[in-house]
Amino acid sequence: MSNNQKSGKSQADKFKAAARRAECDTDEAAFEAKLKKLAETKPEPKGAGEKA
């Protein structure tokens, strides 16, 4: 029997519970605003993070 069957919770339910414990924002507008901010961030030039 897997852990999922023992607890009776789906993986999605466990994820939601963990997000609540971490006090994640559940507001969709806030999520979209944060996503837009990330999407606007310019990536580092290729090779900038590599060691020579």
C-alpha cells in the first residue's frame, strides 16, 4: 500500500496543505502579477554563469 492510500489524501491535497502552511498567496491576481514580474526579468547573457 502506498503512502497516498494510507493517508487518503491526493498529491494535490498535500501540495495545497503545504502551501497553506507556508502562507502562500492564493489570490490569482497576485500570482499573475508575480508571474509577470518574473517574465519581464531579462536572463543573464549566455556564459555569464559558467566557470572558465
